[in-house]
Amino acid sequence: MKDEDKTKEVSIKDEAEEPWLPIETRLVAGSVIAGVIALIVLATLVHIFLLGGH
């Protein structure tokens, strides 16, 4: 029967939401900045040592 196959749908509104803390903003921003800096440094090292750039 169709009634037996129905399951309760859970929407995002039903779940408890946590507020975004300022420390989380700083952690995300710091991680992105560190990733961009690491990408630049590593790309430069690859260019100099592996690709023979001057």
C-alpha cells in the first residue's frame, strides 16, 4: 500500500540551527588565506626547481 511506503520528510527548517560564531569566520578566512599563500609558494618552488625557471 502507498500509506506504508510514506516516510516522514525532514526539512532543514525542522533541524536545530547553530549560529555562526565570529571565531568560525576568522578560521575560515585564515584557512583560505593560508591555502592561497601555500599555493603561491609551492607553485614558485615547482617553477624554480622542477621546471628550470629563472
